[in-house]
Amino acid sequence: MRSLLLFLCLLGISCSGQKSVHKDITGSSPQNSKELQLVLADSYSGVEHSEFRVIRDSKTLKHFFLQINRTRKPGLPIPEVDFGKELLLIYCSGITLGVGEVGLCIIEDSRDDIVVGLKEGPLSEQQDQNVTTTPFCIYRMPLTPKKISFQKKK
């Protein structure tokens, strides 16, 4: 009986120990990070041409989601953002063939401006390459007075 109780205690301790190690490895503090944090990515935006937007207020964000959710039933929920502390970067890649991942990364962070660039993932081999999609991604970053510009990789 005593060995069964000891085994259960050790099992409980080892399980909770694994959870805390996993959180430490994957979780970095968003307030201390200057990296972009992915909020939402999807393969349909309804935007036909490539465009980059910096969203600094909730009215502009709602307008963007009205455009995206025009043909979706039910629509995507609008993410909650504290625009007093952070801003959103939205990239719509326009009409593309196949299903691929799009993303943003910071190319240069100088004293007066931030240059954000595009990082494209590989096309999914499981999906049909003849499918037309309009992918988009939304990233969150801390509020900054710097000028934010977009540069496509060549």
C-alpha cells in the first residue's frame, strides 16, 4: 500500500514537472519581445491585390473584418487588441494559386523606422495546386511611434 502511494506521488510530480518545462521552453514574455506575434492567419481574405496595412485603432480593424467576413457565415471573430499598448500589422497576399503560408518578419529596426518583410512558407503538398486562394495574416507588435514600412523580398 505504501509503495502504491509513493508511486502515485512520483507520477503526479513528474507530470506537473513536464508541463512547467514545456511552458518555459515555448513561452517567452510578449511584453519583453520585439518580435511579431501571429494573431490570425487564413487562406481567404477576399482581397484581390497584395496589400500591407498598419492598424492603430479598432474602427479600422472592424472595417477590415467586415471586408473579410462579407461572404463568410459565420464570420471570423475580431481579435481583442489594446490599441493603447499595441498595434496590428496585416498582410494580404492577393490572389495566389495553391495553398501556402504567408508571414511577416522584421527585416530592419532602426532608430526612426521599422522595415517589415514577407516570409513565405512552402506550398502544401497535400492540397491541390490549382486552388485559388487569397491568404492573409495578422501580427501583433508593441505600440511604437516609429514609421513602419513594408518591403517585399526579391
